[in-house]
Amino acid sequence: MSSRKKKTIYVIGHRNPDTDSICSAIALANLKNRISKKKDENGQEKWPEHVIYKAVRAGHLNQETRYVLKHFGVSVPTYMRDARTQISDINYSVTESIRDNISLRQAWKIMRAVSKSTLAITEEDGRLKGVITTSDIAKSYMAVFDNCILAKARTPFENIIDTLNGTLVAGNGDGCVEQGKVVISTANTEIIRQHIGEGDVVILGNRYEAQLCALEQKASVIIVCDGAPVSRTIRKIAGGTGCAVVSTEYDAYTAARLINQSLPVRHFMTKDNLITFKENNYIDDIRGIMMKERIRDFPIVTEDNHYTGMISRRNLIDMDKKQMILVDHNEADQAIAGIDEVEVMEIIDHHKLGTIETIKPVIVRNQPVGCTATIVYQMYVENNVEISATMAGLLCSAIISDTLLFRSPTCTALDKMVACKLAEIAGIDPEAHAKAMFDAGSDLKSKSNEEIFYQDFKKFKAGDKSFGVGQITSMNMEELKALAEKMKPFLEVVRKKEDADMIFFLLTNILEENSYVIYAGRDAGEMIAQGFNREPENGGVLLEGVVSRKKQFVPVMMGMMMA
């Protein structure tokens, strides 16, 4: 039995991921795994045995990010809908399953060896068939069976041999008891002949006549007690008839008392109305069931019913929570659902400090640069880890995206220098790659309003007010004008869905370096008018020189709402 599972630390961006959020998470997970690699005796790197870092995403990817991942041949990170603790996060018991033909005695010995009161019974392919518990075994001892129980349960000969610590001295030990009863033969041969029938299991002593009589009556198993010798003649006859002759050191009383322990567990296992859980079940959802049921252990199965382990109420005490490294955000409203139940290990970000709360001190790296990817690059350099062409391509793409190819006021000299170094490693031309990225991101013809709006959306709080800001970039002015009219009515739908006071949507023209802003919510237009000294018309306003949500738009809105 093993209860220690490989620990996964998830690296995750915000709920509406952009290219920086996804690419930085992938590159940071790669870096963490590289750092935590060990070297074997030959000096070769090997993956850590119990910890692995995995990049995941908290939302759906936009077209620009999909283009980048496809261009560099990188798989889309797994989608994680909720960060609450799941069965897969905790150290449940990985107890080996048993087959349904093993004896009650063997099951009991296994339970004692692994200190478990429940064993899973599986098919050959690992699918769950039933469970056997100490309670089931106890009931089997207390039940009153007739002397045909071994046949009713189709007890394997090998179970009888094992249970009696016996030795097969003649015949075939691969069969099972298919008919007949258990007979203890102590009388003379005339009486024995009257009581033994075909297929019976006969317990007897060292009397040659009794042994021969049992063979003549076509017994299926003869158990010779007290370690008595079995003659060559008896063994020869048994070999011809197929009767299994078993020698045991136990006396007849002990053998008779123990033989019911050879019954196969399938005869007593629970197989109907099993309560099982899946690894992706949330602990919050199963806790009530576990507390209500008078069951000690619950099987865990895969989606196609393959057994993987057992969970008990004890596993819920001091259970592990998901461990996460947050990238490109530190606001609770932007984080994955259930973030309050996560153990945050690190925060790597380039935004203002927000509302994420942690249980204990964590590593926070927050730098005033234009892109989280720039910080991740620095971490590679600081740890003396070589950046592959693929990781360089992802990080370079993130910087190009977040800085609008160095046009955004958030872009620093460090961002530009890092992007150029990464482009050289990746073997790409920044200008050409940026055009391909932005063209892919602005291909909106087949997208719904919701898909367009949530390509890059973040929610903020200012005092007692909440507001959300979405942004889309394009190099096509006509496309942005048409999109603005299409999206205006949709913003009120978003406002109600997000339960926000105001919603803003920036349609940013990369080439002309401006943003047309549309909005929804009472006072939203007035906030823009006062904050930017631009009077909106027809539900929108053009803000010249405004291309950065983080540095140019959100701070102004925060200041207005806090005033």
C-alpha cells in the first residue's frame, strides 16, 4: 500500500487569460521543473520524484494566444474551472485491489498487512467489481452455513489448500468445488459409503480404506489430516480420477473449523449500490455523503470505473489544499474560482498590489515592467537555466502582446531589451511575428459577442464600487468601428452577469495608438468625461494616446471612483 502521491504545484494566470498570462505560466512551470530536477549517479538530470509544476489555465484562450501556442508547437494548458480541493489533491490510500476468487482468509491477512478494513475487488482490467470489509468477514464467520456452502460459492481448490496450510500430494489443484458437500469421515467404510457423494469434500485421517472409499465415491477433494502419509496407490488412483488429495498438519476438528475461511470473497462482497467517488470530485461535494454513511472507506474510480484507491473520513483531517503559483495577477476577482481555498506559494506579477490574501508569508515578485514574461526571463537568468527556443518564443510573444510591440506606455527599456534577446533565441523577427499575432487576434468574424468581450477582461474594486474592463486590439480601423456598434448593447448584459456597477470596453488601434471606449452602467460616461476630459458621444469616446488598460485607463477610473 502507498499513500504518497506525486505533488503537483499549479502555475496559473487570471480568469480571462491573455497571451502573457498563458505563456508566462508555461515558461515558469518549465523553469521550476528544470530547477527542481535532480541528477542521478551518472550525472544525468531526472524529474523530481514527488513534486511537479504544471501550467494550467483558468479560462478560455483568445485567438492570438492560440496562434502563438500553435506556432511554437506547445499544447494548450489544461483548463481548471475551480481551485477547490479535489480528491486528487489529497493523500488518499492507494491500496492494491484483490480478485474475487481469493479466500476470506487471504483477504483478512491482506487487511492486517496493510492496516485497512476495506479491500476493493476488481476485474482483470482493473474495473471495480465490489468491496469486502472486515464486517463482511465477521458476518461470514457468524452465519450458519449448510454443508454445501463450498459448492454454492464455487470454492477454488487452491483456496482450500492455502487455508489449511496444506500440500497437494495428488490430483489437480486448479479446479473448484462445483457440487457436493463437506463430509467428516470417521466411521467405518460401510457408513462412509452411504454418506459420501460425487463431488464431496471429505475430511479424514490416515485410514487407507476410508481414503479409497472416498475416491470410489468420486469425491472432488480429500483432506488427509494430522500430516498422515498418503500411499502411492491412493495418489495413483487420485491422479487418474482428478481428485485433489491435500495433506494438512491440522487435526480433523481444526480443519473442519477453518475450511469455511477458504470461501471466495465474491460470495460475501458488496457489489450493489456501491458508493464511489471520482478523483475530480470536490471535497466540499462529498463531505456530507461521507459523514452520513456508516462506511469507513469509499472506493475512488476513474471515469470508466477503474479502481484507483480508497478515501476515508480520516483523509479529510488536515488534508492538503491545491498549491498554486499565481502569474500576471494578484486580484481575487481576477483569480480562478475557489482561490480562497488554495495555498498560494508565489505571486509573479507586474500589476498594482491587489486583494489576494494568503494564510502564511509567500514569495511575491512584483516589478514595474510591461509584462510578466520579462520577470520570468530574469528568473531563468538568475537561476542560470538555459532558455530553449520554444520557451523564448513564448516569452517574446507575451512581451509583444502586452506592450503592443513596444508602443504601450507600460513598456520599459528592459521589456524591449529582453524581447529582442528572446527573439534572437527563438529565431523570429519581432515585427513580422507581431503582425501575425495581431492579425490572428483580430479575426473576429466568426466569434460571438461573449467570446470577443472575454478575450481579455479584468474586474476591479474601488471603495464600494466594482467595475470591469475588457480590451481588444486590432490593426484594422474599420473592423474596430463595426465592432464597437455591435458590442454596445452587449455591455449591459455583461454588467448584470458580473454584478458590476460599470463596464468599460477598450477597442485599441495598435497602429494609430488610440482606444475607442464604450461603456455601460450609471455614471460610467460621466466618469470617463471627468477623468479624461473627453465628452462621450453615442455611448462611446475616442481616447487619443490611450492604449494601456493597466497604466492609462484603470488608474484614472480608480481615482475617480475613490474620490
